[in-house]
Amino acid sequence: AAGALLAAVALVAGCAPLPPNPLPPRVALESVRVTRFTALDARFTLALAVHNPNAYDLAVNALDARLAVEGEPLLAAALVAPTVLAAGTATRVELEARTTLPAVVAALDRLAREPVVRYEVTGTAIVQDGIRLPFARRGELPVGDLLGQRR
């Protein structure tokens, strides 16, 4: 009888619903900070607020993002180390980015003419067991905020 009861419990537990496929994260650009700038190399830290809309934590194994400013591609960035996004909250995530000198010069030219800059962040987060979650966000930021000069 005990064996039959144990088998029944195992069968019911096996039928328990699996967690649903995760919803993609929502991102907002917080800032872009120059970490190295030479004639051959331009490196940045891209800070994103990444909101996990799911009712459970998400383990992010990789996150790749591309940033365009005023419609022009500026940089590509990648997560340095895996992180966990807590359920239902936003987590500040920093990514390392590289770009070319001509892209930086073009962006600086646009930034010098506008008090507010339009941006688009697109990319993919790889979570849990290799699930790919695309994300995209368009927005506007004052130039000072974009460059990490928040008051």
C-alpha cells in the first residue's frame, strides 16, 4: 500500500505544470561611460536597467546589446559575467562595449547639436537553459544623462 501511495504521489508530481516560457526582459538605457579612447580603440561601459517581468528569477548566462543613437549604430556590447535578474524587479546591468573611432565621431557630432538624444537598444538575453529572449527599447535621454552625468 505504501508503495502504491508513493507511486501515486510521484505520478501527480510528474504532472505538475512546468514554469511557463519566460517573458523577455524590458531594458532601459541608463548611461554610456567611456572607459578607453585612443585613435585605434574606443571602449565603453553601457549601463542598462533590465526588468524581469516574470514571477521567478532569471539566470542570465549572456546578454548582447547594440546601441544606436539618432538612428545610427554606435556600439555593440556584451555582459561580462553571468547575473541573476530578480523576479518582478529591475536590475542594473553593465556591459562592455567596443566601437570604431568613426562611429564615435559621428555620434559626438549628433550629440553636440541636440539637448536630448533618441536611442534604440536591441539585443538578446540567453537565460536558464539556453533560452534566447530578444529585447528592444527606443527612448530619449538628455545628453548629460546618456553620458553618465546624472545630477
